[in-house]
Amino acid sequence: MTRDPGRLIPDDFSATPSLDAVPAVAVVGELDDQGLDAIGVLITSDGDLPGGIGLDREALAFAGFEAKSGTTIALPSSARPLIIVIGAGPSAELGTDRLRDASAAFARATSRFGRIGLRVTSIGTADAAGAGQALAEGAVLARYRFSELQRKPKDTPLERIELLLDGADRAAASGGVETGVVTALAANIARDLANSPPGHLTATDIGHVAVALGARFGFDVEVFDRQQLIDLGCGGLLGVNAGSAEEPRMVKLRYTPAGASSGHLGLVGKGIMYDSGGISLKPSDPMHLLMKMDMGGAASVLAAFTALRALGATATVTGWLMCTDNMPSGSAYKLGDVLTARGGTTVEVKNTDAEGRLAMMDALVLANEDGVDAIIDIATLTGAALMALGPSVAAVIGNDASTVARVKAAAAATDEPVWELPLERKYRKQLDSDVADLSNLGGPYAGATTAALFLAEFVGETPWAHLDIAGTMQSGEDDSWRSKGATGFGARLLIDIARGFQPTK
């Protein structure tokens, strides 16, 4: 069967590089000098140097290497393996984040090699499992490239990584490596989805992708087409879709643990496959090019599900991906239109570029109907979050301190930083409407908060946290383990939350 050249992954997601190019990562008792192309040696900026480098600190400093975190220097040699020294900064600051960064720096410095090994003489404050996970994540995430559409990919595929951790428990470190490979793969799947061109990955396509991933990774998938969404009364998603030639899809995911469930977590992801702004058309600037990533929240939710069975998550987890384009046309929804959400709440449209909250409101109602113990939604929702926190920190807002604390703890563990913004109820009146129950846009200030207040109307009393990843969805350059392009932000964070989820007491 000939593949439609206008589609990248219409039915089969296995063709993407992340699923079929996972390197073998092993903790070893001795690095295989003969079988490796390059060996890295991690050093801190203080203390004794490990043996085998052949240089002292004075010689390294003369070469311009001071062992700052994330720096590397290759030692000239006429024979393999090439020796590369990686800086980790002061020994007192060495922990999982620095280990992840160092592994990423090493993987990038060896981009032309497929078989690499890394010696770590100290894991600092990390335990063996945490160190193994961080080192595996750093290397696998850093070597990610979306190369499916390139006839001649630039980087050499990473085949094998050997890790030698001096003094660390080898079995525990190996367990951590297994976890790290699973979480890094999930993040890379999210990156694949968000990096895919909008004409190659539609709402219909992502339904096919979810079905394929569910069969492979052990979760159930139900895909709702336009007529089913009409029957459900999902007026938000349908309204946003009205201007698109592509049908909408709601994709429901369900992971059920093998044993007794420790609770029921609901995850909601914004899946705007391409956001033109609708009738409220976005300006034609570089941001327009990035709007293929406006489904980054849905990508992270779907990717997180690929890890739950492998990591033995004990909670039931249900996800809702709300997927559609937001396009201008003769049939598009207009300013002044009133949409009716699942459950009957009416919403006046004051800006068609505030579409993500409209698509998600139906899912929040459905999550409550499903009886979840808590909801976490994730969305590239507001430019206000980007302006407030920049491209490296996501906003978290919620109605429950324990749920927000869970998000913060997961963010710290995964180095996917978040900062809490207030759910300030004084701003709620900005969402009042003269013709409907509420409007989809507040005033000119506190846009991230007013967007969260809109979502809160559909959450009710259920413990809830909202992640606004508008700033963190992509990186303009390689930055440690964050590869240029879609970052997959949120996938590892959600995995961390789901693995240990229990209802708030």
C-alpha cells in the first residue's frame, strides 16, 4: 500500500524515530574500551581528578576548561575511544539535575558517535536509582532529533550507552536506568507529536496514533468522532472546530492497574492541532510557525500513558485529549457566538483565539462525571504565562493546595520547572457576560489567572491543578537535555504524579 505523501503517520506511529531508535543503556562494572567510540569522564570543579585523564587541573584550565556545569572538552587522541571530560560544577551542588545535564552535554558532544560510555566518579546527593534515571534521561533526551522528514539525517543514531558509576549500587542504578529510558521515550513521543507538521498530524490522525500506542503500551483508547461529540453535547470542542475542514476528535485514554487501584486521576490535554486564531487571526510572525505545537498538552498526556504500565502505576488514570484545528472560514465560530458546554453552561465568545479553554471545558465536565479524585489539565493556554515566566518555567494554578504541591514536587524531580500563580477570585467578574453564563475572555491583565478561573467554572470542587505550558512547549536552541523544537514538557512530570497518585485525604 502506497503511503499518502501528504500524511506522515496516518495509521502507524511505529514509523517515527523515537519508538524504533531507543538505545540500549546499561550500567556496567567496566567500560568496553574496544567497543565504544567515545568515553566521557565526569569531573567537578573541586576535589581530586579521577585517574585516566592524563591531565591535571592546571592543564585543563590552560585549555579553557574549568569544569563548569554542562561544559565539555575533548582530549586529542589518534585512537579510539575519544576521551571527553564533562564538567559538573561544585561537588556540593552535584545531584540528579546536574547529572542529567552532564549526561546531556556528553551526548551532544558525541553526536557523531553511536556507542558511548560515561564514567561518573561521584553521584553527589543523588541515590543510585535517581542517578541512573537522570543519566539515562539526559543522554536519550539530548540526542533527540525529529528527522522523519529529512532524507539525510544529520546526527548518528545513538545505539548504546554504558554507564560506570563508581561506588554506587549497580542493581539500584540499573533499575533507575530502566525508568529513565521509559520516561525519556515518553517525552520523545510527545516531541514527535508536537514537531509533526499540522498537515501531517490532524485530529483524526492523533486518534489513530493513540490506538496504536494503547495497543503497544497497555492502555485502552476510545475515539469520539463529530457525531458522537454532538450526542455528548460537547459544544466547546465543536464550536472551535466549526471553521475547519478537518473533523474534531476527543480521544479518551484509560489505564487500569493490574491490582487494586490507589485512586483515580484525571488528565486533560489541550489538542489544538493548529491554531490560526480563527476569526481573531493571529499576526503573521514567527509565533504562527509554532502553532503546530498548540497540541503540546494533549501530546504530553498521551505520551505519559505510554509509561504507566512499564513503571507499575497503581492508580487508575483517565485522559481526555480535546483535538481540533482552529481555523477561519465561512463556517467558523464568530465573536458574539454563544457555545453550550457539556452540562449546559453557556459561553459567549469574545475572542476566537481564546479557544483552548473552550475545547477543554467539555473534558473537565466529563472528568467529573467519571468520578475522578483529582484533575490535572495541561495546555499551551496563554501568552500571559509566557510573558510572566518566560520560556523555561510553566505556570501552575489550582484550587487545592495538595494537588498543586504534587505538581511542584514532580516538577522539581523532573527538572520541568513550574511557578504557582494565584487563582484570584477577585478577577472572576471579568468573565461575566450580558448574554450567557460567562464569557471566554477576561480583561487585559492577569490573563493566565483569568483563563484558569474560566476552567475552574467547570472543575467545581474536585481537587485540580492547571499547567499552562505556553512558554515551555518549545526551545529555540539546544539547551542541556532540551533539544531544539518541541520539548515534550509535561510528559515526565505527569508520569511522576501518576506513579504515586493517591486521593487527597
